[in-house]
Amino acid sequence: MTSKGIQNFLSGQAMHSYILNYLIIQGMCSIILFLYGFFPMKKYDGTVATVGSLPETVANIRVNVDELYKPSVGRVVIMVIDALRWDFVEGAEGQLNMPYTASLVAGKKACLLTGKARPPTVTMPRIKAMTTGTIPSFVDVALNLGSSKILEDNLLLQAVQHDMKLIFYGDETWLKLFPDVFTRSEGTTSFYVTDFTEVDDNVTRHLAAELNTEDWRLMILHYLGLDHIGHVEGPYSPLVRPKLQQMDHIVKRIHHSFLTWDKHFSVPSVLVVCGDHGMKNSGSHGGASLEEVLVPLIVISNICSEEMTSGLLGDVLTGSVLQIDLVPTLSMLLGLPVPATSIGKIIPALLHSIPVPQQLYALHYNCKQVATQFENNIANSAAHASYLQYTEAVKLHASWLTSSNSSKFGLDERIAKLYMSALTGMSSELADSLIRFDVPSLVIASGILWQIVLILAMERMPHAVPVMLTFFMNLLFLSLSVLWCSCSQSTSVLCSYSLTTVPVILSVIIFVSVNMSLFLKGTLRSIKFSQILRPDQGQAVFVLGTILHCVSLLSSSFIEEEHQVWYFLWLTFAVTILFELCSALFSKQSSVPVMKTHTSDEKHKLDWVLWCWLGLLFLHRILRKWNQTGDKWASLPDVGDWLVQQEHRAHLSVVLLFGLIAVCCCCLYIRAQYQGKYIWLIEGALYITAVVCVYCYRSAIGNVDTPYAYPHSRGVKEVNIFWVILTLLLTKGIGETLYEMKVQRYSSLCIFGCLLSTLTCCWLLICALLHRSHNVILIVAQVFMSKCVGTIYACYRSHTANMWWLVIAHVWIGTVVYFYQGNSNSLASIDIASGYVGQIEYNPIVVGILLIINTYSAPVLSYLLLVINLISQSQEEGTDRFWEQLYSVHHCLAVLRQLPVAVYVVLMTVLRYHLFVWTVFSPKLLYEAMHTLVISLLMLLTNCLASAVVKDIKVEMRS
């Protein structure tokens, strides 16, 4: 190709790249718009309950509020044990874990209730639920890393406004949610998850002084040690029972202080022991499994006695309670107004110790407060059965107040049961209806995503967008949107004309109109089924697999067990390729085009590929049992569980050591073709030092053994040294690239390959640092899988149509390894510990980045290995050929990412009121959205780097 021809090619390729980049960015913006519409932030009107909120009448009968609604307890201590599962305190297990607490329950001196936490089961939303009595938004799971002040009415605000002094010690999340509320407080950081002892000792050391101080009314203690043990070692760790026994000893200390307090006060004190959430058998949390949502609620006080099963509601005292029910219950016990936005109901088990008139008034107040919200938020509220029960209970309550004592017999029980039934129904209805979806945003975002998919499916990308057509379409869509918003009076963000929303509206209109212009200028792809279904290339497996995966998203069960779908597809593909290889080896007329002439070298190469592919199948059989994932079988034992056991630490040390050595060898192999001998040796020394730092870090935190006594360390120093080495490697790689671009000793393809290989090696090292010790070996397995697929592709590289074969194969590799790692579509499978590796202070941005890197390490590594494959195979075909292939890779990747997302957002829009929308579908949406954003940003970054090198080519052409 001549110099002018290459420049023309690059100019046309640049236009295609710009349009592709535009579509990628547009896809990211559309996903963000959809997330905003599906997970809207709650808006509060600032309403705060006051003493004036207490009803002074029941129907038309005036009552004495001061006499009927007054404090029935003295001091209250709330002891939150993070990640306290129900089965930790139940039955025989509870008697071993917390013997003193179990003895109080057995002696009727404590109430043991089954608490339920709604998903997402992470700390910050659960604290909100336990203090405000409202259902936190699902998006709070993303905000859990950076908690901000609670603005709505809550129990602590009510206590402060009524001159009660509050004390807090424990998880610093409380101090971020409630600044300037506590008289005395000290927060403990929850980010150092390998700290099982000091994080709790820092809470307990204040206990003796506070128990002997008389100025406070409400004390909150939040212990994190159990949660840390769960994240690192799981719920069956031998450290769990000693930690629970330590918590039991603290309960004993507080209860003994109660015995002294109750002698000096006319009302009893209350200790509430509860978990904010549970934990899965893997040790994580965030999902909706029973192990995560069922938590114990233990109320230790004289208000729990042998008579707790008698009284007005004796037959309903043994049921489960919601965490939001704590708010009205504690408000009633302390004589405080119930927070205005609370939808919780009073816990019946704690009512029986007060006189019947006070019980009925508390139920009436609670029911009236919930009914007010029911009227404001539920259409046709007066016709609902639960609301009718409320009105009937009010009438009977008024009748009871005016009746003689003889006629009251049995009526009070009926009134109480009607109140509770109405409360249960209205609270449940409100919990399901308070979420307001921004339907216009959902529809527009879904439409734009499908526009992108259709444009990407075109045979050729348009070369230009007609400006006048775009202008008039923008004007048309703007006029239609204004007209629609005016007629519908919608509260959607697309109908809110303010300084913050106008840019969003204009962007949406521009996206839609430009997409229409692109669509009109392009030609839809004509699919040639005869080419797709050629079995020798495994294309049928890829096409059918992609379609089947999209179809599987329609089922909640398939979403929960998505790893099974991918394991099936990957195994089917692998067996198909194995069949082709065997056919090529043993038949004289091979169906593989490149293998039709069986020279000696080709047969040797084919033998090697065949054995590697057999090894890949064997590897898959092992790795699918490396980490059990999904929902139904996640609790089954796996290789990872066996390795992390204390008695198998030596085996884990060997596995980690082998994995780190293999990672180092992979880095040297990737960099070998771009470095001279001496530079290669220097880099090798840096790689070795980096993996040594990783091993020392794991030894410092107690994961693995060393042949010598390792000095006491928290691992921070080792991680800091690792980051210094990584910075040196990156600086060296970028410096070499800039220098070579200036002197132009090598081709631009070689320069770009040198830079990308450096980034790939750095990514391998980061993954080795963040992965759990037994998962480091998965990095090497992924490199091996990519090498096998790349070798197979090399036999077909003369066929342009097979480029997408290589792309889809690498996408599938990344997805399969993603599930090998133990990930799933449950938020509980996120490895929280990886976000805090080497951290000495809490930084939500750093933690979030590390979590994303660890979670999506496999898809990103697959992309990097894919591009490295293209570079190594394009050395002989020329630079221009590589840029064309890179564009094709990004085009195919964009389709593969946008298609399932486009299908899924339509599904989410239709099924937004589905029973499993928050437990199954919503977590999957967050995973898909983040996956798409990560890959999109990666493609844009690669395009930017490639553009810099293309600019260098143009300079070469001019010279």
C-alpha cells in the first residue's frame, strides 16, 4: 500500500473509530440513566414528628395522652453484633456460643425473637432501617462505602430533641450517619478486615466507665470482629465461637449493671442484642439468602417474663419481626414520638408488661401514624382490607373507652388483633409501594440501547451524519418531549426543567436523533447462515450460546445459577473444538482449511494443540469446583474451602507459591518479545520482588506459612513496596513508549505492543495481590486458556470472517474465569476484603476501585490478552491490518456487551414489580451495568492509546 493509500485508510478508519467511541460513550450514559430511573434516590420533605403528633382522640373520644403514653423503661443499650446469624444463638449451638445469654432466654429473663433484614444485607442500609423505620433504597448498597448524614426523621433525632444523652462506641458508620448526635463517642474503622480483636477491644475499653456513669439514657455499641472473621475465614471458622463467647461476656457485664440500676429506678432497663445482617456460608453478605436475612433479636429486661405468652397478643408473640419494627417499639418504650416516616409496627412481645389502656393507645398511635402514610401513598387506600381493619379497630377502641368494665371483657383482645393485622398489612403494602420508578427514563434508556445494538449490527458504519437532518430531528424530539411532559404532568427527571436536568434532557434528545441519522445512513447486516453454522470453526456454538445466554436472562433461576449456563457453553465449545482437532489429526481430508496438507511440522503442532486442549478440559473440571458459587449449591464444600482451613495452611502456601511463580513466568513470557536480554533480566527481578511482596503480605495477615518466623506486621509495608515496584514498571513502560515514538526505531505496532504488554503484566500482578490466596492460580489458568484459543485461532487467521470467533472465545474465557473465582449475581459474593488490602485509612474511592478491579479482573485480563494475541499475530501482516482488526475487536465487543444489557433492561422494565426484583434481578442489573462500564472504559482507553500511535504513523508517512 502506498503512503497516500495508508493515510486514506487511516482517515477512514479514524471516522469509524470516532463513531464507535460515540456509541460506546452513549451506551454508558444510557445505562447510567436507566440506573437512575430504576434506583431513584428518596426525597424527604423534612417532616419531623413532635409531641403534637400524638393523637389526643380515638375517633371522637378524647384521651389523656400524658397518662397513656409515657416511658416504660429507663436506660436502653443497643448492642449490634455485626453479621450475627440466627443459627449462632439458636438451640444447642447457641448454648455453646453464648451460654449466659441462652440461660437468660431459658429463664424467661430475655425474649429471643427472629429478626428479618431486607436485602441488601449490608451495614449502612440496615442501620438506616433500625433507626428510621423505613425501607432503605436498594441503591444504598452502592453508597455503603461512603455513608452520608441521614436527613429523615429517626429515633436518635427524637431522643436528642427530648434532652436524652446518647453514647456510641463502635463502627464509625454511625458517626457518619449521625454527626453531632452523641454526647460521647468513638468510632472504629471497619476497613481492616483482618483485625479480629483490636476492633472490638476499642469498643469494650469504654464500657466500664460508661456503666458507672449516670448521665446517659441510650447507649449504642457496634462490634465488628465477628463480621471480619466471616469475611476472611467464614462462619465455620474456629475463631467464631471464642468471638461469640467474648460477646456473651459483654452481655453478662451489662446485665449485671442492670440489676444495680433497676434498684434505683422505678422502671426497668433494656438491653437489645441483635445483628444488622447475617452471613452466607462463604462468609460474605449482601444478598437475600436465609443465612443473610435471618438475625436474632434478643431483648434482655424485666419486661420479658413468664407471662410474655399471655395478654392481648399472646398467640402472636412468637412470630418473626422486621428490623424496622425496632423503631416504633423503642420509641414507645422511651416515651418518644415515632419518627414521621417510620412504617414499622410495635413488637407485641414487649407490650404485655404495660397496662392494657397503654397497650391499646400505643397500637392506635402506631396504626394511625402508618395509616397517614398509607393514605398519602396508596391509591384507593380506603378500600384496602388492612385500612378497613384499622377503621374498624378505631371504632371498637372508641366503644371500649366508653364501655363499662363488664362489657369490656374480650373486646380488648379483638381490638389489639385488628390493630396488629392492619399494621402488618399497611406496613407491607407501603414497603412494596414506596419505590417510585422513573418510567420515562427507563423507556428512553432502553430505546437508546436498542438503537445502539441495531447500529452496531450494520454491515458498514456510516461515514457522516447529516447535520440538517440531525438538527430538525433534535427540534422535533424537543417539542414532543415538552408536549408530553406538559400533558402527563410527570415527575420524571426528563420532565424536570432545572439547571441540573436540562443537560440530561438535551443529551437524550441528541442521542436519539443522531442515532436515527446513523441508522438511516447505514445498511443492516445480511446474515449468512451458511457461514455462521460452519461446524469446523465452532461458530454455531458461539451464535447459539450468545442467543441462549440472552434468553436465560428471562428466568430468575438461571440468573441465580448463571455460572451453570456458562460452564455448559464453555464445555460445549471445548468439546466441539476437540472434535475438530481429532478430525484434523486422524482424517486424510481434514475439514480444517489450514490443515489440509499434513506436513511433519503441522502434525507436531496439531499434536501439541490437541494435548493442550485436553489439558484445558481437565483444568475446567477442576476449576469449576474451585469455588462453589450461585445460590442452591454455594454452601457445598469446594477446593477453596478445604485449602483455607487452618490445618491445610501448608497446602495453601504451596498453591499460592506455585501461582505466584507462574504469574511471574507469565509476565516474563509476555514481555520477552519486546525487551533485550539485560532489560528483560531487570524486569524479571522487579517481577520476582513484586510476587515476594505479595507472599509476604499474605504471610503477615496469617493466610500462609513461611519457612522462618515472619516479623510482626499488618502487611501495609509489604503492600506499599509492591505499589512502588508497580509504579517503577509502569514508569519504565510509558517512558520507553514515549522515547520510541520520538526516535522511531521500531514500528508503531511494536511500540503499542510494548506498552500494552507492560500494562498486562501490571494487571497480572495487581490481580495476584488482590485475589484470595487460593485464587491466584486462576490468573495463570486464564493465561493458559487464552494461549490455547490463540493457537487454535492462528490456524484460521487467514480468514477475515473469523475475527469475531477469537473475540467471543476470549469473552467466554473471561466470563468462565469470573465464575471460577467464586463470583455470582448475588452481592454477597463480592470479596469485601480485597478492597482494603494494604489500607491504613478509609478512602471510599480507593476501596471502590480495588473492589471493581478484583471483581472484574478476569474480563479485563481476557481483553488485554486478546489484544496481545492480535499484536503478536499481526507482526507479519502489517500495521494497517492490525488497526483494522482492533476496530473489529471493539465493534464485536460492543455488540456482545450491549446486546445482553439491552435485553435485560427491557426485562427489568417489564418485571419491575416482580417478587424477586430486589433479591435476584436488581443485583444482576448492577453487575451487568458495572461490567459494561468497565469494558467500555477499557475500550476507550485503548482507543486513546492507539490514536496516539496512529498519529505517530502519520508522522512516519509524511517523512
